[in-house]
Amino acid sequence: MHTHWRDACGAPRTRLAETDMIVTTSAERSHDKNGNALRLLACALAAADCGSLRQAATALRVRESSVSRSVVKLEQLLEMQLFERDVRGVRLTEEGRAWTEVARMHYEGLQAVFRDARNSGNAKTLRIGLCAVGGGQFLKRLIDRFRKSYPHVSLAIEDILREQCLTAVRRRRFDIIFAPGFGEVTSCRAEMFWQERIFVLVPTGHSLAEKRVVTWADLAGMQMLVPAGTSGPLLDWPTLEGIVTDACRPTVNMCQGGQASVIFNVQLGQGVTLAGESFARNVAFDATVWKPIDGRNGLCSIQAFWLETNPKHAVLRLIGLARNMANTIPGPPHSHSASR
């Protein structure tokens, strides 16, 4: 982005906006011989436009000594005297004028590339992945608040397989993913924001269909139908590892046909399946009924996964809203007794 100033130099001049100076800081970390070339060039062009190091420093919001050192460094780098200096200020030498005309053209083209990248559709789109998360009040409120606060950011929301979650974040296929906890994660940032009660889907004629709530002990030895290799809101068994004790484990039956086939098999009385409350409260299926799992081990923690090196400001803004909500919205109540 380019802006113009009048106060410092008395006439409209092109200078770097503050955001452009931020872009050039990556060059400051470069270790090749050109080092801070973009920053040095920015200072030299401002000095040429203003005819004064002091006015150039004012325009760039830096110290005069910083501009002076940058100009000298650039001259040393080029082995060329760009400016003549006297008590009235600085002015380009003939050789300096010819060089800066060419340099300015390339410099402004480079700034346009940065500006176009920041304004591209990809930069303004936040890609959100959902793994075994059916939405729910927390996520719905979070998305609603984000859209109202940042209407210029588009949201692309998709399901993703559990085994692909961390790789998709690392490879930047998704900017952020919400999923049941993975335990200790080191490849990206992970933070728990809310918990959901786990519900079990049973056939209407099942012995558990009349209970108000069920326990893991009630499910011990039962056929637990789990979709294999498909994305969607139904929970897979690895999600529940560490929640269910060995004595209460159901018999896991991996279904290759996908989530629709799992639900159909539940309707046929071939077993039961699991989902989070956000899905169970909003979706009903014929010949089946959802029942909540009783107690603290009936809760599933939902985490967010993202890269701290993700350059999109929208990611941190979404995380900030989620943290504020997590501190103000109470978690699900814990049931302590099941109806027998």
C-alpha cells in the first residue's frame, strides 16, 4: 500500500505505509550480502523525495539517524554515491538519479505484489475443518460473532477425517481445525475450548431406549458401530481412548460403508453408535433414540488446532473470540445418576 504526505516535504510524495514497513522486516533477517535492501531502498527513496533526511525520517516515522545510516549503507552496498549533502539537505547525484528511477519502478512493482497478495481471495478466506463436531451452541455463537466482527473475511467450513487433521494443519490445507482431543500434540498449537456430552444412538426397541441416561457399564460388550475412513459427526473409537475403562468397553465394529450405513445398521438393531450432543440434539433418525452418557466420563473435550506461524490475522482473531467465550460460557452440566 502506498500513501502520500504533504506536511513533512511540502508536496505530495509517495512513501511506505506502516504496513509496508512490517512486510520488509523479513528482509532484515536475511543473511545475504544485500541484507536489509528493501528497508535501505525505502529510506533512500524517501530522502530523495523530501530532499531532507530529517523530513524523510518524519515521514517514515523513524529516527533521522536510522535514515542516515540506511542511506550510507545503501551507497556502500552499491559502491555509488547517491546523494550530495550540504546544510540545506540532500539531493541526488546524476548517477544517483538514474539509479533511483530504475530502482523505484521495481520497488513499486514489488510493493504491488505484496499488496495484491494481502488482498487476494485466499488471504481473505479462513478455512475451518470440523472433525466429529456437529456444530453446537459454542461453535455456532463463535462463528456468528466472528462474522459480525469481521464481515470482510469469508469462511470455508468442511468436514475432515481424524487421521488427516494434524497433517492438514501443518500443510496449511486448513487454517484451523476443531476436533475431539488428540492428547499431547507438538506439531501445531492445540487448545481446548469446550466440552460436549457424548450421546449414544440406540434402536427404539433396545433395552436402553427407556432409560433417561446410560452409563459406559450399560454399553459393555455391546456392538459399537464406528465409521471407518469417512468424515462427519459420528465419533470414532480413538476419540474415546482414555475415557472408557477396560471393564466398560463395548465391542468395536468398524463399518466400511460410511456414516449413513452405520445409522442404518443401528435402525436394524445391529448395534449402537456415538456422537456429540451438538449433533444428537439436532438430528433425529427413524426407529432410533439418542441417550446421553452419564457422568464426567461422558464428556468429550473439543480442541482447536492451528499453526502459530499462520500469517492470517483472522486465525488469531477467531482464537481470541473463542478464548473470551470459553471464559464466559459455562460448560455442560454433569449428571451423577442414571435412571434405572
